[in-house]
Amino acid sequence: MNPTRPVIAGPRHAISAGHYLATAAGMKILEAGGNAIDAGVAAGMVLGVVQPDIVNIGGVAPIIIRRADGRIESIAGLGHWPMSLPPDIFMSRHGGKMPRGVLRTVVPAALDAWITALERHGTMGFATVAEPAIRFAEEGFSVYPMFAESLQSHVKDYSDWPSNAAIFLRDGAAPKVGERFRQTDLGAMLRFMADEDTRAASTGGRMAGLAAAHHAFYRGDIARTITAYVQAEGGYLSASDMANYRSRIEPVVTRNWRGHAVSTCGPWCQGPALLEALLLMERAGFHGMSHNSPDYLHLLTESIKVAMADREYHFADPAFVDVPLDALLGEEHIAARVAEFHIDRAHPGMPEPLLGRGTQIPPPSTKPMPVADPDTSYVAVVDAEGNAFSATPSDGTFNGPIIPGLGIIASGRGTQSRPDPAHPCGVGPGRRPRLTPNPALVVTRDGAVMPLGTPGGDVQIQAMLQVLINRLHFGMDIQESIEAPRVASYSFPSSFAPYDYFPARVAVEGRIPVATRDALRGRGHDVKDWPDWTWLAGSVEAVESDPVTGMRRGGADPRRPAYALAM
């Protein structure tokens, strides 16, 4: 395969992000003396400005950080349901459905996550790392094709709320490619936080400045504006929900795969499903299979089905639910799951649980194709010292009302909880939804460090799985690994309301030969053809250090406006 882009390499640091302006912003911070955490936060905040249809400054931002000395942790960056929310609200008042708007609101977590990362591991203040995001909000950026297409496809959604239409549908229409797009309210909010940081830091130092920026959003004028608006619209978010919120600092989940240490966030997101799929593939055995051959893609799809079935049955906020993660990833369970595989035929739906009773599976969807939105983005950084940063910020601006004067939505990520509180990831006061965004980080057996991630909803761990195997098994370079054609299964309930389920469905990029697709159909897979390249297959970004040469390398996915830089 001839990749469309080269591997980007440099002797000091590398960054790859879901939009080229975010990549440039992070590199600016690195070249100014910041570390990977400073650069990652700067890039992540820029993603919330230049990709506002898929990343919301008031949304979510799960992070994994690995320091050069080997310390590693996750910052959840995921808000919880309001403490006053009636647990049965959607079942008793909304017929088991979750309506669009403020009833889906959980505590906005992204800014807390960014500030927490700076407090614990950064070297710079909020004003410094937020400067690029403020610039692009105030001065604008050029509308690019994917942004224009996204807004055009959501004209009705944006028009449902005047505050959204005022920003995204000026003069009643979506902006066109090449137009300058400004978000002055968002810029003003971020500048206010930056000014609070600068004022406090001038007398109390960097940590005092970060605390002041955090206070402005979670306890001060911004918090009062957010909660007053949400409550006026019928939501439950309160001043105490905001004031008491801090992202949980949690250990990562790490498993050894062929001597490589692969780490994800906990089962409050879908990250551990990536680990289960890797372990299933290894146990089943694919060593002699050719890349993207019928046998390989069949085994890959069956492994994904099992991992996502166990996600559906078990994954939830571990502060409220006993998630049997060690058992799910244990040798006995992995072996039992693989024993159910058939090389000549696909499982017709979602495998039954082997641990516990599982959950009720919804009926198959009658829609011709899954409803997909280009939700989420990603940033990876490795700096000259060897620090690594992996973050997957998310939440869009078309599924709830923008708060007038602030330019943000109070996170609508509640959509990834189930309306029934009896479900493992069901609604409940103080509970976190089961998040699709899930950053990952690999330390290879030779000591290389590789943060990676992608947007794509339920496709995320599937795209990451394929890229990791491309890199660590098939020996492709980082850019080839990303650009290789991919597949995605939908044979499990979607993470997004209304939780559509497409038994045996697998979508395949068109660069995979017709004969291979026909062979998969012959084994019972419901194959749907994608174009040769599609953003539906995810947009993986990755950076890696080379312990032999000391170089840092980056790759970025051409399926979206992602770019890598190294210096």
C-alpha cells in the first residue's frame, strides 16, 4: 500500500490532532518550552473551537497521561448526572426515551479535565495554553469541507434553538467552505477565564491562576449563567453540581499483548473493549492470516462482536456498579469466548453473556443504515523528555441548546446512559454515562511510547484495534497502519439514543476487494459497502517515540482534517 502522506518525524517532539490548527497550536506550545501536557491541553481546547460541531468546550475530555518516568494515570473528564435528577424520569415521563435538550445534561467536564491535567502535570498557565483557542474563537477560522457538510446536514437541528442558529446558521443558512467562522461569545468566555488566571497568577503563582480559572467556570459567573439557563429550560443541573465537580483521577486498565503494555481508561468508557478484542484475537490465533483476508476480517469481526457484547452487558460507572473487568479479561473467559467462534460462519447477532445475566437486547433496527454523526476528535503528543498525552474530547453543538452569552452547550453526554436506571449504565443521580470517547496508550516491548485514539462513536475501539494490529503485528509504519482500509461491526446496540441494533452488520471500505466482501457474505455477515475512504471508519491519530534513534514520529488520518507535526 502506498500511503497518501509520509510519516512525520523529528528529533524532539511530535503531535497529531484531529484538525491541523489544533496540531499547529500544540506545536507552538512545545516550541515555546511547554511539555506534552501543556501542548495537548492547548490542542484539545482548539479542537473545541475549530470543530465545534463535534467537540464542545463544555463537553467531555477523557485523558491518559504517561510521564517520562513511567507514571501513568487517567483523568476521566466525564461529568455525572445532576444529583437532583429523578432516576425514573425517562421511564415514567418520557416513555423510555431520552428527549433532546437539557434533560440530557450532565456536568460539563472538559474544562475541569484540561485544568486538572495542567495542575498535576503541566508547566504553563491557563491563559498561555488557551491563547490559541481564544484567537480562533475571536478572529475565526476558515470553514473547511467536513465542517460545512456537517452543519448542512444538521440545519434542522441547529434551527431548533435560536441560540444555536445565531452562531451556526447566520442569515438562516449554514456557512460555505472558505468563509470565516467566528464564535465571539465562546471567545469572550475563554478570555474571561484567562484574565482570571492572569490576575491570580500575578500574585499567587501558576497554581493560583489555574484555580482562579477553574473557579470562574465552576463556581463563579459562568457557573451561575449555565445553571440558571439549564434550570429555566427544565433541566436539573444545579450550582452544587457544578461547584463540587472534579474529574476522577483513576488508574488505567493495562493488559500485556505480545509483550506490549496496552492501556485504556476504565469501564466507565468503552476502552477495555479494545483490550478484550486484542486478547480474543490472540487467543483465536491469526498469525498465518494475510492482512484483510476473509479469514482475518471474519475473526476480527467476531472478536469485536464479543467485546462489544460484553461492553453492553457489563460496562458502567464502577463507582456504582461492580464491573467484573478482571474476569472479562481473564484467560478463562477469553478462552470460553473463543471456543464459541466458527471459522466458517458468523454469529447471527450478539453473543449471549457468559458472566451474569446480561441485559435485554433491543429488537433489530428497521433502518437501512445506522445513523452516524462525526462526533468527537483526538490529540496525541510525545515531547522531548518522553512525556506522553492522549485525549479524546467530544460533544457536539447540534443536540442541545447553546447557552446564550457563553457559546457552549452544557454537556449532553447523558445520551450515552440508558433511560432505564436498572441497566448497568442506566440513568441515576451522580452516575456517569458509559462514554464512547476512549484514549489509549501503548508502551511497546522495545520501550517505544505510542498514544493513539480516534473519533467515531462505537467504531472507535474497532478502528484503534485495526491500527494497532497493523502496526504491531503486520509491521506497517504508523501512517500505513492508519491509512489501511478498515471495517466496522454494528452487531450490538448503539451507544447513542435510540440505541439501534443491526445484527451481523459489518461495513467495509471499498478498497477491500469485492471477492473478500463476497466471502464474508458467504459466512453470514451482513456486509454493507462503504466508499473507498470514509470518516465513518474513524480518524486515528497516533504518535510514537523511537527508543533506538530517539526520534518522534506522527501519523494522521486523511479521512478527516487531521494532521501530524514533528520538530
